[in-house]
Amino acid sequence: MNNDWEPRKQNPEEVADGLRDAFRQAIKDGVMDATPYLKQMTFKSDIEKTEAEIKVLQKKLDLLKEIETHKSQPRMEAERSGEVHIVFYNKKTYYRIEYTDEFRYVVWWRREKQDDTSRLVMVTDKETERLLEGLWFNDVKKGKYD
């Protein structure tokens, strides 16, 4: 009989799987107590993967809650329509809204700060409104009456 047979070399994952299986079987058979080894069995990469999965699930949950919140809120509908023109003056952005309903009034707004995210503030100073109307007439209407 020929005893030249050698076992196939295993990769590290196969070795780890075999050791885990043997360890679990020894615990089931009552051959050893697993208490001192439980901390060693938890691999950091498994914990990190689980934490990453929890973060993804939390983001999905937050998004679903946000969607559910918006579903219950009433939809906005336009009550008035009009025209909006933009005028730049003195390093500030102003918005002229001319409503086209039966009252046909004009309201001027300006950006609180020079970015697209800052809130709009109504222009209440009549001198500034007069000046802006002149700029709008010259820049937007090109000095022509309808």
C-alpha cells in the first residue's frame, strides 16, 4: 500500500471555518466550556459590518419617516399668479413680484444675505421701492411702456 497521499492545502478562510465548526461541536458535545473564548470568536470586521448595516437601515428608516410626515401634510396650491423679475442693486438681489389678479399690485423683496438659501425680506421703504421701480423699468422693460 502506498502512503504518498497528502491533504490539500487550505486557504485561511477554510481553516477558520473548520476551526469554528470544530469549536462549536466541542461545545455541543460538552467537551469544553466556551465562556473564555466567546470574546475571541467575535471578529472586529463582523462588528464593523453590522454597524455599517445598522447605519444604512437607520438612514432608510429616517427617510421613510420623513416621507410619511410629508404625506400627511396638505398640498400647497397657488392662490395668485404673477410675474417675477430680478434686479441687482448695490450688491444686493431684489425680486419684483407683480401679481396678475384683479388688484395688480407689486411687492419688492430682497435677499437677507447674498446667497440663494437666505430668506427673503419685504422692502417697506418707499424711497427704496421708487428707486427699484426705476431700475426695473430701465433694466427689464428697457424704458418702454406697455
